[in-house]
Amino acid sequence: MKLKLVLLLLAMLVIAGCNQDILQGGELLYKNPEELEGQWQQNKYPKDAEFILITEDNLLNLQEELRGIKGLSFKDQLGIYVSLGEQATGGYGIKIKQIRKQDDKLAVVVKAVSPAATDIVTQVITHPYDIVKIPLSEVKGIKKVIFVSEEGKKIIEKSL
């Protein structure tokens, strides 16, 4: 029984170490200067939450997902778009906190917030999102983009 407990604790330490590596390792390509106040109050992200990689080639095909955002250009850039989809009230937000390059992977650290049950919020439909552009020259050789929470929990992984 003690052996099982020790093995479980070791596994938890290894996982926690891997999460910290995602959050702090590699080359920092982007750091958001704005702080998003609050925390995510729900168990998981909404079903219509989106995590999209945008290039000049696929921009036209993504008009529905980008909800009519005008004037976007991604010439020689990779766009990273995160959205919480349609929300029935205010109080929701999402930001790309940082982007790190590690070997052939890009780690996109995301912070999302939602209102607590006791919060007074605007009663209007919202579409919280964030977009960050990274020069294509900085993401050469990247094969995978991993979106993670600020705690290091993997949200979704995309191929580039």
C-alpha cells in the first residue's frame, strides 16, 4: 500500500514538473502586458470555444469562426485566435498570456475568466476573444501548437 502511495506521489511530481516546463521553459516569443482579473469558475471550456491557427492561406475560410472581425491581415505571420464562443452575459474574458517556443512545439498559455454566481454582470450576449500575431520566421520548424491554461493544464493540441 505504501509503495502505491509513493508511486502515485512520484507521478504527481513528474506531471507537475512537466506543466512548469511548459509554462516557463523554452524561448518566450510573446508576453501579454495586460492582466485579466478574475478566474475561471466552471469545470470546462464552453463547447463553442475556439483555438485557431490563422495564416494568410486559410484566413478566407475562417470568416465564420472569426465572427466578422474586419481588417485582418496575416502576411508572413501566424495568427493565434482564442475565443470563448457566445456567452449569454458579460463577465467572461479570455487572453493569450504568453507564447513559448520549445523545440518543435509552441506553447500558448491562455487565461480565461467567468463570472461567479454572485457577480452582477451585463445582461447582453458577448463573444470574448483574443488574437496574437507571431512572425512566421519565429515559428519555423514548429509542428505542434499546444494550448494550455495558466496552471499548465493542456486544453487542446493542434498541428501546424
